[in-house]
Amino acid sequence: MIAIRMTRHGAKKRPFFHIVVADSRSPRDGRFIEKLGTYNPLLPRDHAQRLTLDKERIAHWLKVGAQPSDRVAKFLSQAELMKPRERREQTKKSAPRAKAQERMKAEAAAAAAAAPAAEAAAT
């Protein structure tokens, strides 16, 4: 399978990425077929050199069937070369469990019932 993905270059703590077409089985910074652009996350968002893309070649590889990685797909949708991907639903591990949610609902209902009584007592 052919993938459009990023390869990391640059020094330690100074990332710089090339956007390349590679076989999905090759290592991240290993052999690639063609270089399609660059991404420099250290530049400001509105800088012209932050993201450079060879749009004609990217369109060709997408038509051939290359699959972009998630981050590259985001870049391509911003450049209007493909439609945006659906956002995945976030995990719910950090959400309170069922009993805690029931307890919170009960507390909210009790607070809502107590509010009108407090207002009546104040007037």
C-alpha cells in the first residue's frame, strides 16, 4: 500500500518534516518514492514556508490510490486537495462512571428543587 506521510528531519528539539510518498511497510525515515512538500512547525502559522505542497503531484498520487496519514490528510483538506476526514469520537475513559453520573444528576435535581424554595423564603 502506498502512503503519503511525513518523515522527520532536523536537529534534536528542532523538528522539520518532509511530506513524502512511501511504501507503508518502509520505516518512517527510510526509503521513499517521491518528496511532495515540507512542513516546519517552528514557523508561525501564517508564514508562507510553514507548509509547502506540490499540489499537482499530490493530486496524482491521491488519484492512484495513495492513502494520506491523519496529519497529512488535515494539511491536504486545508489546501482543498481532499475533503476533510470525519473526526473520531474521543475516548470516554476520563468521564465519570455510571454511579457517579447518577449521583451528579441526583444532586443537580436536588439543587434545582431547593432553588425555588430558597427564593420563596427570601421574598
